[in-house]
Amino acid sequence: MNGMNLGQISHESKIDWLELSETGKKMLFRDKKLKLHIYDVDTQAKETILNYCAFVQVPRAAGRPAGTSMISFGETESPMAGPE
């Protein structure tokens, strides 16, 4: 596909990190409030998966270009975070 709009997301805070899955069906992003969200392009559903995420890292697999690797992230406890 080229030049097609597959959807539009409304979000209340600025996004400071974004990664699209290899298939283009999922989008992982973090906002300026340090919340980590996942968005499903097919269902247009957005879900918060971490309320406090101070660090996000996408490792590159050997022999694969940037943006096509598995997604991992580090989590840091917030002093105000309660049990989930």
C-alpha cells in the first residue's frame, strides 16, 4: 500500500516514541506522560499497557533492518504507582 490512510487516532498527550509492527497491524507508542499504549489498526482499539514507562528499547535482530525487530521495553517503578 502506498499513500492510504488506514485510520486516525485521537490522543490527549503528545507522542514521544512510536513503533509499527512488522505486519503493520499493531502500533506501540509512548506519550509525554510516560504511558505506553498499543493500538490495533484492524479493530482501531487503543489500550494502555503501562501507566509509567521511563524507558523504551527496540532491539535490532541480526540481519534485519531497523523497525522490523521484536519490541521490548524496560519498566521503572513509579514512586506513586500502586499495585495493579
